[in-house]
Amino acid sequence: MAYKITDKCICCGACEAECPVNAISQGDERYVIDPEICIECGTCKAVCPVGAPVENDN
């Protein structure tokens, strides 16, 4: 199940820089994760200073 980035995102870019498959990009209000590309590695969650990336349970 792919990750998603919540409203907690402070747009620091830490997650985008660390994503091994380039699934994260700058969105209008926060960074976003493309669920088609995400490999569910959890790297984004591990590097985020505010815990914005979470498992998408949809």
C-alpha cells in the first residue's frame, strides 16, 4: 500500500531527495507521492522531520 503525505507537510523537500524511485514531487500545497511509482519502502517516513508521510489505507 503506497504512502501519502498528510497536511503536516512543511515542504522541506527531505522526502523527495531521499525517495529511491522518484515517486515524490512538489504539489500545490505540499509534496505528493505517486501511488503508481511508490514501492512502499518507508524512506520518506523515516526522513520526514514532522511525520507527514503515512501509509495510505485506501
